[in-house]
Amino acid sequence: MSNYLPPNHRTTIPAVSDVADVIDSFIAQWEHERPDLSFAAMGTIARLGRFVALAGRVIDETLETHDLRVPEFDVLASLRRLGSPYVATPSELTRMLMLSPAGMTARLDRLERAGYVERRSDPTDRRSVRVVLTAAGFDLIDAAVADHLATEERLLGDLDARERVALDAALRSLVRQFE
């Protein structure tokens, strides 16, 4: 059975007030004004955006306890998950994080000043540089990742395992259309 909703489908607001949210009221207003249109997709996209914004604030707060921002966290996490010896070129990091070279340089400058990474000459090609996670960077990212995962668990805490699997599959499918 398909979950496709025809263009003239109307969204109904749940009867229980604690289930409805502010987006439901916006959708109801639109449906009143434009009963000829379906606003189901608008509600879904609005909720995704609202969740990302609200969750982003909570994640930022978690990382701030480690004196990190998301951009620096991403670089340290990328190096850490590569495994020992925790080394990558700036170009590799740029590709992994889908950044411009200038954006990566700024991040690496901040992390190097803080002592979390070092730039070292490539022993096989002196024209190339490698970015190495330092011991301080290793300790920082291990602590930050543990707290970050705990925060993400709290953010998804209202969903049971089945709902998480379904949400993950649906989002994977949506993202795939843009990649």
C-alpha cells in the first residue's frame, strides 16, 4: 500500500491537544484559506527544519562545554574516526567535510593554535602537508564525542527503536535524491 497522498488531501489536526503543535495551527490556517491545496508536505518540511534548529542549539551547548564549535568538532571527529595514526591531508579533510579549501584552512588554523592538531610536512612529498591529531586533540574529541552522543540520544529519546529505524530510513531516502 502506498503512502502517497493525492493533491487534494487535507491534513487533519490531531484531536488531542498535546499531540498538536504550532505547525498544525499554521497548516489549519492555510487549509482554511486554500482548501484546494494539500499542505501535508509543508508541515513535514517545517517540522524537520524546526527540529534541526532546536537540536542544533542543544548540540552547540554540549560542544561549548568542551570549548568547541561544530566546525572544529567536525574536523577533530574526522581525524579521530580515521583511526591510528589520525592523519589526513587538508584536501582529504576538505572533501570529507564538503568545505572550501579556505574554510578548512581557517578551521585548521584555530585547531592548531589551540594545540589540537599539528600540520607536518609529508615525509614522502615535502610539497604536501599532513594534519595530525595531537594527544590533547585526541583526549578532547573522545570526551566531546561521548557527550555529543549522549545529547543526540536525549534528542531522540521520545522515539522508540522502531520509530528511529523508520525515521532513519525515511531521511536516508530523502537525502539520496540530492546526492
